[in-house]
Amino acid sequence: MQRFAAGPALARLEWILDGLDGKPGWGADASNVLAAAFTAVVTPERYVEVTRGRAAHYAPVVVVGLDVDETTARARIRRHDGTVDVVTCVVEAAQPHRIASTWVIGRVPTDLTPRLPADFTGHDLPSAATDARLVVFSGVPGSGKSTLADAAGAELGIPVFATDWLLGALTPFGGRHFDDPLEMAEEVLTTLALRQLVAGQSVILDHPTERVATRQRWRSLARRAGAEFRVVVCQCSDPEVHRGRLEGRSRGIPGWHDAGDWSDVRRRLASFPSWHGEALSVDTVRPHELSLAAVVRHITG
């Protein structure tokens, strides 16, 4: 197992990881490492026995993430089946910083209700009003989708949930370093859309929606909720205008960037899947008033 910089909480966490790693002779010092409040609930012998038993799932321990402060250390470790568990260690503030509490739990705890399905066909939903709409504004960054989505939402009185605002809210919690932030945003947007639709209310989602699977998921959600599904695909036919918007925009979204990466947008444009059927394509080079009028007709028609 790899080693990290010293610290009281981290040192105790590494002691626990040694046990999960199956280190020979581990646990002989457990009565000195574990705090009295801890051993009053779980004896040192029992804790050593349980930890050694868990080594069958982890050894050799592979740490894939680490968070540490003065009294708490938390490691994400990979099981043999590829899933990830989280080991948390809380130590006493005073020396010798014995372990006050520790636990191991799946990164996705097994006692939670299931996540939302990839396909809502046949999924049990409460009855909802049939005049609700699920509207998706799709397009690459800088295409003008957020401007049109906000304008349409204001005119029609429909709330707009936007990916950039959701992801910006996660920045203080390390959101810019998450492995797949767009997938996280899609899950939150799906949950928000579901909540609106089962309440009989319309919703607008402002998201690039480049994944075909996500498009199918939201289409199935609308169908299952008895709502109309509408899509507005925004594009900017003038590359110079598009680049100028992207690099010169100032939106003031907390925790999020303003200017975008033109090379990234060009790459995404080249592989952007076409929408079919219910989608309205809007070239945002056109006057805003004309585009908005077309969008409103599409949503309400």
C-alpha cells in the first residue's frame, strides 16, 4: 500500500488500511490505538477480527482518493470486484489522537433506494397533469441555448434548470475535479425534471445533451409522466460570431467560468449527434425576437 504525508488522522487511517491490506501481525496494538469510547462499544479483539476478515475483499489495498483534515481522514479504496468503498477515520483532538470512530461503507450505500432508471418505460410514477411539458434546450457552449432557454422560461412561466449553474454550485466541494461532471449534471437534471412532472408542472432543461442515451432517457420520462416532449437545438451558423460569444461572454454564474474553449467547442461540434423528430433547430444568428417567437410556438404548439 502506498504511503502519504504524516498527520494524526492520516496516520491512524493508514493503520486501518494496513489491516485491510492483510499486514502480518496487524492489530496487536489495537488497545492502544482505539479510544476508550470506541472500545466500550466494540472490543479491540472484535475490531481486529472484523478488519482482518475484510482484507479478503481489498488486499492489496488500492487507494483511489484521499481527503484529510486534522481529525478526520477518508480514503476511497477499490474492492476486488472494481467497486469503491469509503473508509473513514475520526481521531481524538488531543494526543495521542486515538481512533474515536471508524467505518467502511460503499461509495453508493446499499441501504439507499435505487437510483432513477435509464429508461422510464414501465417505471412506477404518480399520476400527473397531462398538460405539462418537458423541454430540452440542446447545443454546444456558446450556441445561444441558455439565452433562449431563459427567455422562453420567462415568457411561458416555466422554471429553467441549467447545467452550468448546477455544476458551479458543486465547485466549493471539489466539483471541478469530479470524473464525469456532465453525467452528474444529467442525473440532477433528470431528478429535477421528474419532480416537476409528477407535480404536474412543466420544466425546461438547459444542457448540451450530446449523449443519445440521455436524450432517450428524457424522452421516456416525458412519455411515462404523460407530458409533451419538446426539444430546441441551438446552433450558430457563423463561426466568428459563435467564437466571439463563447470567448467574450460574462454570465456571472457562481463557481463557474465565463469564457469557453473554442477548440473544445469545435471538437464537440464535429461529433454532435443529430436530433430527430420533435426537435426544432434554431440558428441563433437570426434576430433574437424571431428565434424566441419560433421557440414559443414550438413549445406550446
